[in-house]
Amino acid sequence: MKIALFSDIHANLPALEAFFKDVENRKPDALYCLGDLVGYNIWPNEVISEIRKRHIPTIAGNYDFGIGRKSDDCGCAYKEEHEKEMGKISISFTNSIIKEDERKYLRTLPAHIKIEFQLNNDKLNLLLVHGSPRKINEYLFEDREEKSLLRIMEQADADIMCFGHTHKPYHRILPSELDEDTHYRHAINIGSVGKPKDGNPQGGYVILTINENSSISNKDSIGIDFIRFDYDVETAAKAIETSPLPDEYAEMLRKGF
């Protein structure tokens, strides 16, 4: 089974449209969205519409949670005062243009999706979250201490945990001893479709492959492919520059940070 996972579109319609073209060519068996449909660009309503009309199972991102409740806080951990000021403009602008039906949809999104596979007499749990199982806006960066990341997954009973929020893709395999065998857990940040922050302006997502031989005791039996695709970055950047949003968000798209 090929499962396509994508996240953090952030109202970037050109990126989402290019993503759909790319992923359709790869013919996945299932498609899931890990949230943050809105914020930072001018197309929150259009992005929500595209997700809804395709009936894509979607969880709430921190931005979706805030906009769904007319909050002036997106739950973003801005470190500098300038970033906070830009963030205030972004969430205020998004609140001003979001339509009521789209806002209601955001309020209905679940916090996580858990899928249980039963293969080789093994139970294999796939957990989809936005930030972490503990908190919608918790950042799980690649340099997270292994013990901490493993504890989060164990407490959530997750063998494979996929998440977004940091906009920086990575895959870590976390071994733990269980009786005489090693239990391998996979922590996968799927990156961002519409606002990458890893220095590559291309949109990104993940194809997760699970087959009849996939097992918690074989770390190589689960396939993880990080996909990057081109989209019209300049159209998305210029849309920001002709809106009330800070021009710096346009440069972030152009440079992938």
C-alpha cells in the first residue's frame, strides 16, 4: 500500500495544485492531509475547497485550530518581536477573508488519525498528527533527543508517526529493546507543500509504503520516499506582495526558509 501524506499548505493554492498533479501521477492507494491549510497567503478558502471536494481525510493544524475559532493566536512559536508582529498581520488577514462555511469546516477537523495494520501477526500502528500527539503546536525537530522522541511515540502507541509543523522533512528510526527482539519505530516529518523551510523552495510531501512483509522488527520493511515538486513560486510570492501580508513572506517562499 502506498500512502501519500502532505501538510502545511498555508493558503498557497499554486503549490497545492502542483502537488495534486504530481501525486496523481504516482497513484497512491490513500491520501491524508496533516493540517495547516490556511495562513501566510491569500487563498485559504480556495485551498479548503480543493481539500473538501476531494474528500481528503484531514487533521487540524495549529493555524486551522486558531482560524476555526476566530482566535488572534495561531499557536506559532515566534522567537523575535518582528516575527510576532508579522504573525499578527497574517492571522488577522486570514480571519478577515475566511468564509464562514470554511471556518466551520476547520472547527470540525480531528486532532489526529490512527490507523492499525495487522501484518505477519504484528500490530503496526500508524499515527498522523500535526505537531505531536501531546500538543497540536509542539515542534518535533530533527535534533530532538532520541529518548524524548521515543517516549512520545511509546506513550501514543505509535510504530510509525507522521507529522508536519516544522516544515523541515526528516526520517528517524528509533530502536527499542522488547524482550529478545528490537522494536523499530519511525518518526517522519513530511515537510511542507506550501511553505518549505529547509532551503529548498520546492513543495514537499511523503510517500509511505507498507506491504505484507512490513514489521516492527524489520526497520527496512517500511518505505519512506521524500518527494519534491516544482510549482509557480513567483505567482504565490507576488500574491503576497499585492496583499496586506508582509513582503518578507514572499521572500521566504522564493528562498525556502
